Amino acid sequence: MRNAKIVFIGAGSAEFGPGCLRDAMNTEGLAGSTISLVDIDSEALEVMAKFAHRLNEVTGAGLKIEHTTERREVLRDADFVISSFAMERNELWKLDWKIPLKHGIRQVLGENGGPGGLSHTLRNVPVLLAMCKDMEELCPNVLLLNFSNPESRLCLAVSKYSSIKAVGLCHGIGMGITSVSKLLGMNPSQVDVKAAGLNHFTWMLSVHHKETGEDLYPALREASRKADPTFLPMTRQLFEDFGLFPSPSDDHIGEYIGWAWDKCLHHGYDFDAADESRAKQWKMIVRMANGEEAMEDYSRQRTGELEFNIIRGVLADTNELLGAVNIVNNGCITNLPDDAVVEVPAIVGGNGINGLCVGDLPTGIAAMCNTQIGVQKLTVEAAATGSRQEALQAMLADPVVQNYDAAEKCLDELLSVHKAYLPRFA
């Protein structure tokens, strides 16, 4: 397997950075390759660089580690770029949650759908497209592996406004498998799922026992009907009404459902718990980076994310089956638009990522997905062009928004409070 150059943008993240580095260090055949760490937070980046060097030493991975706050310094001739960036993530997300609620628009999460998803997209699309412009100049043959949200919308923006090849990655299907396994009383490793749809809105086309091949859907339906009423009530209601089990969880699925607030029992993100967890994680990273805490056991833990399965798959032509990737449809789901970004299984090999054709989704499920695809297209156009009209259309087409005056007032307030992050709307 040839040596590769892998650029990691957003490497200073306390949540994503360490896991991504562990996956890199535990990927067979990467010795001699270069990992370039990039983050605009110089202090966090220095800590993560020390952490990476120590991890490299402990695992004996044999990688070359470099770091910089200027991505253009390391993008030239890169083979892969891993992107996981967020601007003032929780601080701005809180506004995306509070402002719609103030105007009577009830979101269950406010990150990927609804007014919060619109606002999040308007901020992040220009940042990602600027990165892609640098890649077009410095590494035009690169493969971009994107973890930033809103996943589908960012990948759609890249497909429409850039020549860079990209794939969106998310562990949502793993969350769905965990939920199904809990209902069935089985270990997740025993459950084989094939799913397709949109990111955070994917549907299990089949559920089988991995060892025996038994169809587990009849048992899953029975278990779902008998489950604790507080366990994923909206997911189970959709399963009952539409016939397939949706993934990954009530909060994410609820971002695309107009009646979710009353059904899913999830109202908002727990920012305090997230901040506490991140602070605890960062202290551990600092101790490990400084050699104050052992990391031998920690260093061998894989995250289950797919970025390095893809990197190895391309470099070594493994033809590995991936459970879920976000790519341009191109016929994978035959009753969704070809230019939409969908989440489907895929094969990765020397010729890249090849989505599997799964045929039609059931009509009712396709109808809900098509609604979101329309909203996503409008949102991306607004983000790329700075069009308030298309942003308003995206707001009005979203099933979470059910009042015209609230939509217009909410949009204008979001555009105003986020003005510093929205230069195209200036």
C-alpha cells in the first residue's frame, strides 16, 4: 500500500480529534504516510499535535505528523482531507434553538433540520466551499471525507459548487442498530442491517441475524409494540405507520417531522452535559499529551467511524462493504432525485466509493424524503448565493415551520444575530 498524505481539518476538537487519530494509528498499512493536523485554534492544535506524536510513539504506527493553523501550507498534493469543523458550535447552536422557539417554532434539536438546520447551513456552506476552492487549486484529485453537519446539505453544496469528490460520514446507522438490538434483546454484533434514505433519516430495508440469516423484522415488530412507551416513541410510531424502522434516534429524525415536538419527548440539546463531557475529555487529552497518564490501552480503541476504512479501501483496493455513506444518489435510490445526497451502503475500492442500488423506497417514506431534499436544495442555494428569498422559501417549505409570520421574523432575526458569520448576506 502506497504512502498517503492525509489532512485533518478541525483536528483540535476534543471530541472528534483523538478518536480520528486513534483510528489512523490502528489502520494497517499506513506506516510512512503523513497526517497533517489543521485547526485555527493554535493552543488546542499544539496540545493535539503533542497527543498525536505520543500516540504515534506508543502504537508504533510509524506515521509522519505535522501541524499548522494554515491549511494551504499542507493541502498541496493531499490524497485525503478529513473535515470536522464547527464555528463556535454550541454558542451559535443555542441561538439557533432559542430564536425559533421565541417565535413559536418548536424544534426538537435545531441542528440539521428546521430553522436551526437552515441557520447552521448558511454559516457552514461558505466555509466548506472556501476549503474546496483551495483543494481545487492544490490537490484537485483529493477525496474529501466530511463529518461536519448538516451532513447532507454540506455534501450537496460540494457536489453542486465544487469539482472535489466528497463523501459524508456519520455513525447514525450504528445508533439505529443499537436501538434495534435493544428491542430484540440481542448483541449489536449479531444484527445485520441494510438501510437507505437521508442522513439522520434513513430506513432499515432489511434486518437479519448475522449468523443464521433469519429475518428479524417480525420479531422486531412484536418487540416494538410491547416496548416501554418512553423508548423512542416517535421512531416506533413511524415504524408502525410506515413499515420500516427509521434511524438513528428520535431527536435526529424529529428534525424532519412537523409533529415531532408532541411525540418524541425530546426538546433540545443538553448543552451543559456536552460542555461537561468535553471539558473532562480535554483534561484527559492534555494529561496524555504531557505524558502524565498512560495511554497504552486507550491507544488501541477504535471508534467505529469509517474514514480510515475508506482511506485503506482506496489505497489497498479492498472492496469493503460500508454500511452507510452520504453520496450523490445517481440512481442508488430509484424514486429519489439523482442529484440528491442520499445515505446508502457502498463498496470502497481502488476506484473510489460506489453506492449500491437499493431500488425504490416505500411511497410514504419517499414522500417524506423528497420534502427534505427540496428543503435542502433551497437551503444550499441560499447559503451559496446569499439569497434571503431562497432562505425564506426553505423556511416555508420545512414541515417544522407552520406559521408564515413566525417564519419571516425568525429568519430575519437569525440572519441578524449571525451577521458576522454570513458575509454573503451582507
